[in-house]
Amino acid sequence: MLDIDVKKRQGDFSLEAAFETDGAGVTALFGHSGAGKTTLINLIAGLLRPDTGHIQVNGRTLFDSQRGINVPPEKRRVGYVFQEGRLFPHLSVKTNLTYGMNRLPPSERYLDFRQVVDLLGIGSLLKRGPATLSGGEKQRIAIGRALLASPMLLLLDEPLASLDAARKSEVLPFVGRLPRELSIPIIYVTHSVDEILNLADHMVFLDSGRLIAADRVENVTTSRIFRRLTGQGQGGTIISTKVAAHDRVAGLTHLGFEGGFFKVPLLDRQIGSPLRVRIRPQDVALALEPPLLTSFQNIFPGRIETVEHDNRGFASVRLNIGHPLLIQVTSVACSELHLEPGKKVVELSDGSTFEMWVAPLTMAERERAQKQAKSDDANAFALQLLIAKALDESGAKLFSVGEVDVLKNEVKDKDLQSLMLAILTDDAEPIDPKS
């Protein structure tokens, strides 16, 4: 848990920020250049001293002006990764990684060297020198070095800012694993909305040293002030969903959210997998009534909450479909449809235009996925038995005693299990083959 409430003046610039977050996960510090993002994490790291306020991490007080507490930077147990890797050029990758770890008593280390190496995919780099590494590899080594110091908080100050698009795509999946593999709160400084959508759970929005908003990413990016300060196309609507079903015949995946189910092109993801969706305002249409025939797969009734006009001939409509949704229409369309707060309308969207972010699976999640796949195979096997029994009274004989025993042990679906066992013991009601 983070509890931050600080004030700091430096020359003509002043910073005031107060926010709290629960548990581990990624908190994004977002804002344009000069917003105060780096100043804030330097206060947290102890590189700068706040004028007033307090800083607490997981219940431990690092700074409190009223109580006279100011823990030195080297004793705060805060890992810090800068925009550039800042590796020691004369040391090997392995020695760079263990530099901080070796200065920590073994009893205080909670991360294993091999665990971090595997997590970041850097096992093949250990014997190399920094001069032979790509920019993306250097940043992964810098993150590993910070982690191996067993911090209770990790600060990442725009770690991808100096990388080109290819190197960013190389590093981003590894950063995405951190909060899921390790129970460490992370503060991630960025001015990139895409990075926030990939990584962050919470978002702290700074502008000119002032805290504008601090909330879940979905809530901040749909706020009026965020749209005004970042531009209409920057945010869109962020919705947290879960994979609910796959329709392989139609080539669609159904994503569950508060308002129902979005249909998107078929995804290779396990049922129940969390997935974050961004819907851009210009990719959504409005109608006054559901159309009879349309190519749009997603059609939701909703009620207009706000309508805001700009000076470019467009209007921003905030619609509630069970979750707030931002839509951009022309001022002409707004007038012709008489769009106003409280009006009931219909949302139309095509799932192929949605942007989706899926965090890499952790090792534990991969193990669960393998077990689930095994269970799914057993459930499918049980269904074959049920179908055979429904079509032919001797259907059960199509399966050996050993296969039936496997079914009894492996099938996890309780309803399916009960029905299967009932059929095997001839206690089931007759099944209509047509059903």
C-alpha cells in the first residue's frame, strides 16, 4: 500500500500531490513534461526532501515532517530504474545484476537470482558486457539489478523513453510480468497512454505540479479533465473485461463487462483471462433505434450522460451502457439526432477496431492454464460419452473401464460430472438426442 501526501517548492515550481493505492500492482504517474513526475518519485526515493507531508510504503514510514522522520535513501529499500540503464561498463551483466544484492544481508533477500533472470529472460546475457547489449537488453538488466536488491517499492522513471519502437515492444512484456509475478508495488512514470494501458492498475494524473486525478485507469481516462488536457483522441474508453466464451464457428470471442458482452475477433486466450480494451471515440456510432440489419456486432442500449461541443465541429458524448463510453460525433449529427443528456440511444461498434492488451501469463497462471486444458479435455471426453449414450443405449460401452475411471477423476465441471456418473450408473433421465 502507498500513502503519499507531499509538498515541495523548487524555485518557481511547486508540487502538491496526495494519493493512496492498495496492495501491489502498477501505479502510473502520468503528465506532460514539467508536470512534476520525476520530482515526485525523487521525493519518494529520498533524493529530494519534501517541505511538508508524509510518505508511507506498506505501512512503513519513509518520511513524516510532523514526526521528524526522514529515512536515508540507502535505507529506504526502494529500487530505482532511470531512463537509461546506467550499468557499470567495466562489469559483466551478472556482476551488474548482483551489485546491490551482494550488499544486502542474505536474511533480507526475498528474490532469488534465478527467479529474476528467468522472469526477465536474460539468462543468455550473463557473461556479456554492457557495451554489447541493445538498449532493450540494458533496460532489462537495470530492472533486474533493482529487483535483486529486494526492494519494497520499485520506481521506474520512463524506462522506455530512450528506446525505439522495436526495443519498447521487446521490454514491455517483461515489465508487464513484474506486478503479477512479484508482490511489489510499482510506480511507473510515463507520458504514454499506450504504456499505461499495457501496465497500470491505477493512475495519478499530474499537471504543472498539481494532482488532477488519482483513481483506477478506467476512471481517469474517461474523465472530462483528462480529455481536456490530453486531447480528444488520446484516451478513449478503457474497459476491463474477461474472456467469457469463444464462438469458433463465427470466429468471435465474447468479452464480459459490466454492460454485457463485447464481440471481438477470435482470441487465443483461456476462458476467464482478464483483458483490457480501449475503444476510441471515433470508432463508435450512435443510433436512435436498433438497426434491423447492420455489420456492427456490438449493439448496446444506453443513456447519454453529457454532451460537450468543441470549436472544430465535433461533439463528445458520454454514454452509459453499463460502463461509461466516450463517443465522438459531428456537431451536425448531434443536432440532427437531438442528442442531449438523459436521451436514450443505441451504441454501435465493431470489435475489430478495439485495441486490446493482455498481460503475459505468470508461471503460476501458466501452470493453472495447463491444468485447465487437461480438465477441458476431460470435459470434452465426457461430452462424447453423453452424446454417445444419448444416441445409442450401448454408448457407454464405447468407452473402456479405464477411460471411465479417468473421466471420474479428471472431470471438474460439477454438473457435467453428476450427469456423467448418473448415466454410467443408469440413473439418468432419458436424453432427447435433438437437444
